[in-house]
Amino acid sequence: MRTGKSGGLVFDVPAPYYPSDALSLDELAHWVAFSRFPGIGPKRFQKLLTFFDSDVIAAWQAESNQLSEAGIDQKTIEKFVAHRKTVT
């Protein structure tokens, strides 16, 4: 684990308590962060994964215009961008 550019934690080292090659800990952390935002459920999350080619980190860091291109409505984008600033 290390601190990323924005000051948040980055989980990119192998961990014996998470024995999976499916997702890195950083990717898993972003999946969890999305799941905790009430405005993005399974359907919207799938839209994001499709648009960002399953790159959950890119989806999390996306600009508002990219989220719109992915099919997310403006009201949800505004709430998500505000919410994202509160998550470290």
C-alpha cells in the first residue's frame, strides 16, 4: 500500500488475505467505492464498465463529459463528482 498522487491510498501490492488475480486491490477498492454511491446501481455501473472497457479506475477518475458520453445523466454526474471528492 502506498499513497497516490491525490493523497489517497493505493493498494497495489500482493496481499495474502486477498488471493485473487482477478482484480488488484486498487481496482477492488474502486469497485467498492462505486457500490457505495447510491446514484450508480448495476445498470449505470455496467454502462461505465462498457464505455471504459472494464477499467473501473478510469471510470472513477473520468471527467464529467466522459461520464455523459458513457450514458450517465447530468444530475447523477453532478452528485457523483461531488461524492468522489469526499472519498479518499
